[in-house]
Amino acid sequence: MDKTNCCCPRTKERSEEEYRKMSNRLSRIEGQVRGIRGMVERGAYCPDILVQSAAVAAAVNAFSKELLADHIRTCVVHDIRGGNDETIDELVATLQKLMK
């Protein structure tokens, strides 16, 4: 069994490059959030903070979309090919949570 594509038992081994990309993206998001905190502390004008907040939300959404796409391409495909159709129910439940 190819462990790099397996999510069971609810973990996934990622390549160094995949980990690096995800970590870098999360670090940028973290920096954006720290920037917003700084704006609040400096008393920045509300619309300016809101624009930066929207940028963070877009960055988090982009991260989530990339992670979801990778999950479908690897874990979901692996499980379905292995006969684990319960993964479809899990994916549906995950999508429902994401679409709230």
C-alpha cells in the first residue's frame, strides 16, 4: 500500500515539498493576521482593516480549496479504489461543513 496517498488511520504522510508549500502558505496567512492585529493596535481605519480581513479570508479559502483538491486526488481516490465507499460519505459531510 502506498502510504503517501493513504489517509488511514486518519493521518497522511506528505512529501517534503507538499509540507513546505502548505507550511509556507500558512505562514503567509499567519503574517497577514499579525498585520491586522497591528492595524487594530495602531487604531487603523475600519475599512482598511476590513480589506485586509477579506484578503485573509480569501487566502484561507485558497488554502482550503487546494487541500480539498489534494485530498480528493489522493486519499479519496485511494480509498474508493480500495473498496472503501464510506469515504464518499465522509467527503460529502466535509463539503457540507465547508459550505456553511
